Amino acid sequence: MAYLSANIFEHVPHSEDEVAYIFQAKLFAQGQLSADTPPYPRAFWTPFVVDYNGQRFGKYPPGWPILLSIGVYFEALWLVNACLGTMTLALIAWLGRSFYVDEAAESSVSGATIGLLAAGLGLITPGFLFLSSSLLSHATSLFWVTLALITLYQTYHNAQADSLVRKTMQYAMLTGILLGFVFITRPFAALGVGIPIALFWLILVARAELPWLSLVACFIGGVLVSAMLPLYWWAITGDPTFNPYLLVWPYDRVGFGSDIGPYGFGLTESLLSTRLKITALATGLFGWPGWSNLIFIPVPFLARRANRWDWLLLGLIAGLIGVHAFYWAFGGVDGGFPRYYYDALPALLLLTARGILIVWGYLRYQSTWGHVASNGLIMLLVGATIYSGMWRLPSLMAEQKGKYGISPEQLHSVEMAQLQEPALILVTDVTRWRHFALPFVANSPTLDGPIVYAIDDDPEITRQLRQYFAERSCWRLTPRQLQPCEDG
């Protein structure tokens, strides 16, 4: 992940989303929720940073920018997601060990083996590598989801001992708190994960395997953290139900209708979008050939070996697919992984690992040519992984490198100039958001840094900007060089 961050993403944002996250993270690092709308906003424009009632802020929830502000403080933005991705793999291994602790009694495979295999599969998942190396919010929500599954297991585990009621309640509330963190990071993902967890919890309560007060404790924990989101919008805008997405696109809402999405959104469009996302997942999850990426997931259910945790994991996959069927945006695919389904990764990895080991055990101990068949399965999986690493991954990396033409080289001439005085740098030839993405990120959100970058596309606005920043030296940045502004 450190390699991808440095050599593929080059430690810079490559999407409008990342630019907005960095802007808000810089504000949080300065102890502010928003900035004053700058003079001549058109000269400091990027799509997903919005202006409302004289305030400027990112359109996204605060969960990820809060963590990213740590990277701002240490001047290592890329390190936050890399650390979260690494910890998530360890948590997935732990989760497998916990969910399948009794597996060794039924077969020769232990829960620890399932967890380690799942974590190993994560390391060869291109989408995981890319999103953990990016500046997007998905790695954060995945971390909270995985940790919530662990505390959910601990809630159940402690509930089986009558003397551990207090611990049961503590873990239940902690589960709710962690799901709350998912909500203030990616609210729709929290809904997709929260619905199956709530149904699972209700079933365990109905079967007297969990006390009903544990569900209350989980709810209280979730509300305490989730309330941060309406409070955040209330503090900035005065409206706790404020939807900043509508400031960018008035049609950016959930549901069906002719006024939702740029061209309307109905059941036909929803089914098509869902089919495309599932196809991308089936053909790109591990980078294996064809649709082989999902072939092992149904095995525990077909083999009648599924336990309660397998059903929960399947529910997480279905929940995320289901809720996003009501949203018009496709969401993008990184390394073969549909971003909107990313929080289902623990389920995909654990069910795949479990399916592989069930098939391997059957071939080894049930078939006539057991050793040959089981070793053949291993060779097929190794071959598919080599194929992914040698053919699929390099092409995916090539697609990500310099995405949208964004490269740190854009600001190289500024760095080489080593300007010794406060400067106003007018960026020319800006016709798309990407042409001003890195200069925008290089600015202080309050435009009080040693260098202020502004878009130079309107002579009158440029004249007024030069007057406003008259105490700064003036420069023009073309795609090839930095040069002093002409007089006048």
C-alpha cells in the first residue's frame, strides 16, 4: 500500500471526492468547521467544495476528514488509509478465528486458518490495495464495519455466560458506537450494514441467545455517535437536516423518479446498475479469470455447513446491494471492486476462504484421488493469483497512475522557483476541475498560506484578485512554466 500510494497515486488526490476530503481535513486541523466563502469564489472553485450562506465546506460527512486531519498534522495524508487498511486485514483474520472457533470440531480446518486465508485473499484483492492507498473514505468505513463485527461477536460470546451481563452490555453499546462511526463516514453504507445486523440481532433476541437490553444498548451507542452528523450540519448551516449534495446536483437524492439522477431513475435503471456492479465484482474481486471470483461464496450454504455468522455475512452483502439499488449513482469501480459494495469485503473474504477450505477438505478426504484433487485445487488458485498479479494488476495500476491527467509535476515549477515572499499564482488553461485540483489542494482553506493559487480565466476577476492580494507578488502558472505576471 505504501508502494501504491507513492508510485501510483503519487501522494496526491485523483478525484473530486478526495479534493473535498482534503479541504475539510485541513479545516479540522485548523480547528474550524468551515471557512468564509473566499472573494471571487469562481477563482477558487472545485466541484465538491460548496458555498452556503457565506461559508465554504466539503459536501461530505465529517467522519473521514476527522481522521484525515491527523495526516494533515503529520504531513502524511497517504499514511492514514494505509494504516487503516493494514489494521483491517488483521481484524479480518481475528474475525475468522472468532466466527469459526468451533470449525475444527467439524473438520481439520481451524477458525484461525480461515481467518488467515481471508486476510491473505485481501492482500491479492486489487480493489482493497487501491482504496487503502487512496485518499477516499472507503478504507475508514471498512475499518469501522470490521471492528463492529468483532464487538458483535464479543457481545454474543459474553452473553452465553450468565455472569458476564455487564460485558455483554458494554460490547453491545460499543457495537452501536462503531456503527455510528460508519454512519458519520458513509451514511448509506451504514444503512446497508445496519439493517442485516439489526435483523440478525432481533433473531438472536427472539431465540433467547441475546438479552433484549443488549439491542437497546447498541441502539443508544449508535444514536450517541450518529447524532454528530445532524449536529455538524446544524453548526455549519443552522439546519440539522441539511443536504449539501443538493448544492452540487439538485437531483442527487435517493429513490425513484423522473427528477432523480441526471436523466431520471427507475426500476429498469436500478436493475441495470446493480447488474453492472455485481458483474464487476464477479469478474474483478481477486482479478481471477472470468466469473471465478465469486464461485466459492455459496459453498458453505450449498454444503449445509453455514453457521449463524455465515448467514450474517451473506446478509451484509445483500444489504449493501439492496440499499444501493435505490441510489442513481454507479459509484465507480476501483481495481474491479464496486466502491459502494466495499464494506462487504470482510464477508466476501471470509465466505470465500471458508468455501475454498470446505472444497479442499472434501476433495482431500472424500474423493478417491484425494491428494491429487486437493493439490490440483491449490494449483488452480495459485495459477489464478499469478494471472491476476502478472496480467490484471499491472493493467489496473496503469489505469490508476496519472488518472485524469493529474500529476504532482503540475506544481513542480513552483517548487523549483523557491519563492521567498507571499505570492499569488494565477493558474492558466483551466477548463476542467482536474486542471485546478492540485493547486486547490495546495491552498490553505482560509487563503492565508504563503502561496495562494487562483484560476485565471476571466480578465476582470483576475484584475480584482491582483488588487485584493496586492501585497503578494504575482505569477502565472502555465502547464509548462512559472513566470512573473505582466504589469497592469
